[in-house]
Amino acid sequence: MSRVTNFRETVREWIEDNCPPAMRTPMKSDADACWGGRNAKWSCPEQKEWLDAMASKGWTAPRWPKEYGGGGLSAEEAKILKEELERAGARSPLYSFGISMLGPALLKFGSEEQKKKYLPEIVRGEIRWCQGYSEPGAGSDLAALGTKAEDKGDHWIVNGQKVWTSYADKADWIFCLVRTDPAAPKHLGISFVLFDMETPGVSTRPIRLISGYSPFCETFFDDVAVPKENLVGELNKGWDVAKYLLGHEREMISEMGLSSAGSLGAENAEMLATDPLLRADMIRYDVKTAAFRACAELFVEQYAARTAHPAQPSMLKYYGTELNKQRHELIMSAGGTDHLSWDFDASEGALPATSWLRTKANSIEGGTSEIQLNIIAKRILGLPSA
């Protein structure tokens, strides 16, 4: 028996023994997602059991080094783990901006003390993080941010405002860009800091979206004291950390295009039997998804081998979010007028309509589609600036 086959069988047996039946059913709503944190709310006891079991193996962050709580798996082993979880119909044990964004940045730029403190907590789902990047006057032009950190010796005093801060009202800590040198050019003089959302002077206000949900927030900082040891990377060089993290954020967002493990056509087979045009559209979507999955897997291998192009996450982000929007457009088409309803029984609790509306933000969050296309044009295709 080969090493790969043996690992797959070991993983499959472990999942069978440790994944509760309740965690092998599709999520009914966003409330079923596990985000962890100090104030975690569990949809059922099995949800915490599943998180604890996966975290004990380091498999919530399978590629991270074992010394920081990760699984220490190779790219091939991590792929097998993902495949076996999908085969078992297992839910994700943890949704975490700490895993998808902050963790990779800490592994590259963080001090040894920061890695040992924060990474194991992230793996175990003990701390829920949010991202303090965009501001009312600094969205696509993020480097124009104005939130300032004034040097007070052993700490900074932070004042300013962030916007579109996803789940800031539920987060325990924030990773945040602040301006520490107002006299420097805008891409310089920015630092990357971490602080507790319960620090005096931090407040949040949810923003109600067209979908009816309020995942985004306005976040305000009024004389917030941030210890100097919470600086990640070098002082005034936070833009380097920010760009690296954005690459991982865009890769995470691109996975929306792979949100369904199954075939969209198979899921709507009854409807498609009477609608050949919709059937063709869904089959075309399934083919695009299969191709995109192969492309995403290739990127992971190239990234592990350090041969990936730095702008590839922009390609993945753009195409993945376009796929996600297409998916929900097709679901709405398959459901007809029933899916437009917000309270009719056939609308599945309005989930199709609200999910469809939510996808409209995919073209904006994590860097607009226009920004991604500009990056692709300049850095991959080598086209001249206008």
C-alpha cells in the first residue's frame, strides 16, 4: 500500500469515527456556520465537538507548522483531507479570518512570540478576528487611509474609522492598518497592528444590506491604546504586510466559485428535464467550475513550490466571484418566481433571494473586479498603463 493510499484510508477512518452525524448535513442558514471566538454560539453540541476534534489534529489549518498548532500536512495530504471531508459531506469545522488571512501574514511577518501566542488560538477557534482595512475615504485606494496612530512611548493612541468591517460587532480582535507617519508618501508610513475589540474607545455599528443581513459594520476608534508589541512586521512598512494578506484574502474569496461540492445541473435535474436552455446553461457552469477547481489546485501546488505569480490571486478572485454570481443567477432562474419571495414557503426561508443579492458584493469586497482586471492586465499580461 502506498503512503498516499495509507494516508487517505487513515483520514477516512478518522472522519468516520470523529465527525458527528449532525455535522454531515447541509447547513440550513448562516447561523449554522461555526466562527468560534470568546462568545461563540453553538448551533448544537456536536458543532463544538467537531471543531475540537479537528483542532486537536491541527486540521483546521492543515498546512500550518505543527509547532504553531497546525496540521503540518504537505500540499498533497491537505488535498486528500479536503477530498475526504467533501466525500463524507462534513461541514467546515471553522470559518475564520484568522486562518484565511491573518495567519499567513503572521507566519511570514510575525515575531516568534506573536506566532506562538496567536496561531494556536486561531487553530482552536478561540479568538474571532475581523479586518480593519477599508475606510469611508479609502476603499479601492486603500493606501489613502487616514486612521492614525500617535506614538506615546510604549503604546500608540489610535483614532479614526473603518467601514465594511465584516462581523466587527462579533469579533474579539482586529488586524488593522493605521498611519504611523503622516509625513510619508501614502504607501509608506502605514503600520499593521493587532488589538482587542474590547479595548476602551472601540465601537461598531452594523450596516444593513439589500439582502436584509448586516454582516458589515462601521468601526470607530476614539483614543484607543494599542501596545507597541502588537505591531506586525516593521514600523511604517505595514503596506508590505497588507498586500501579502490581500493575496490570501482574494484566494479565500475566490473559493466562493467552488462553494458547491456537487453538480448544479444534478441538483436541479427535475427542473432541467423540461427546460433545455437552462439545462445547457447549468452544464456549461459545471464545466467552468471543474476547470476552475483544477486551476485553483494548480495554484496551491505552484504556491507551495514558490513558482506562483504574485498576481495569480487576482485572477482567482475575479473568476471565482464571477462563477459564484453565475451560480446564484442560475438558481434564481431554476426557482422562478418562488425564489423571489421573502416569506413564501417555497422560497426556502428566502435563502435563494438573499443569497443572490449578497453575491452582488462579490465584485467589490477584497478589491473590486476593476482593480483585479487592472492588476491582471499590468502584472500578468504586461499591458501598458493608460
